[in-house]
Amino acid sequence: MRLFDILGPIMVGPSSSHTAGAVRIGLTARKLLGEAPVHADISLHGSFALTGHGHGTDCALIAGLLGMQPDDLRIPNSYALAEQEGLSFTFSTVQIRNAHPNTARLQLTGASGRTLDVVAESIGGGRIRVSSIDGIEANFSGEHNTLIVHNQDTPGHVAAVTSALMQRHVNIATMQLFRNAQGGYAVMILECDQPIPTDIEQWLSHIDGIQKITIFNQEDPS
């Protein structure tokens, strides 16, 4: 157990799960979208749906979508700030089978028209887990530099992606592969030790069968 697990995150309260975790879900979704969202349809499950408003979960999710961190003092005013920045949103409740009690589904649209459908869980202490991206099972924390590649499930794509990272001197810490059917739609998630250079997106997008690339860096690569 880490000291962070005992003390919890530096945050604007009242709850690490319902507030700090919710901010991180929103912020992670924004980074996965790759641009500022202009519209968000947000569905809350379980405890998020039942007690989220009282714990500020709704304000926290919007704050994250605006790019705020869990300790940002502006979190309670996120609705007004969203209106100023042109972010429209809706909230609803949903039942998701076998989902964690603190789960949110965010369906986002960016200024360029890019879309994202992400399901994420607040698992305690301000930590989160992304469990689905665009309808495909996933499992990552958003605590590492991450490359997410959506592709057709055909031979050669894993080798192409890992080779591209190797050529850029990026070490892979973990790698997960998901698909909806053999030869169907697939997602690979690679958590890396170094920031992922942004030029890798343009390089990989030219490969036949690769449909979408998302780069999630903790900090901008030098």
C-alpha cells in the first residue's frame, strides 16, 4: 500500500471517490478525445447516480472535461465556466451490468467533430479505471503515458505499433489487446515509460486497417 492510498489525493472535496475521482474521469476523457469537447452526454450508474449530485460528482465531471485537476478551486463553478467555454452537456442515469458503483459513461464530441464513448470507474482514493472505449473492453488507469490504437483485427498491426515505439525509444510497460470478434474491431492499449511522440499518430494512420489513434501523455513530450 502506498502512502497516497492512506492519505488520499490533494483535492477539492467532499469525496475522493465522488469528487476527485470524477474530476479525473472527466480529465482523462478529455485527453482521450484529444481536444476540448464541445458537447457531452453523461450517464451516471449506481452510487454516482444516487448520491452524485450531493457529492458534487456532476460538477466534478464537467470540471475535468474543462481540463481542471482535482485540487482546482473552480470545480464548484464548473457549470458556469462550461457555459463560458462553449461546452454543452446533459446528465442522465443508466444501469450498466456488472459495473462498479461509481461509474460514468461519457459520450463526447469535440470541436473538430471527433467523438468518443468512454466508460470509467472511480475506484477509491481519487483513482480511476477506464473500462470501455468506443464500446470495446479496456482496462487502464490513466496514470501512465498511454497509446491506444483502434484497428481491424488482422495480422501485422501489433508489430507495426511496437516497432514504431521502438524506433522512437519509447519503452512499453504493459500491453493489452481487446477485440469484439476474430477479424473484427480491435483495440490495443500500450502503457509506456516515456511520453509518446505526437508524430506517431500521423505515421500509424497511414497503415491500412488502423482506424483511430489516441495518445494520452501525462506531460507533453519534449
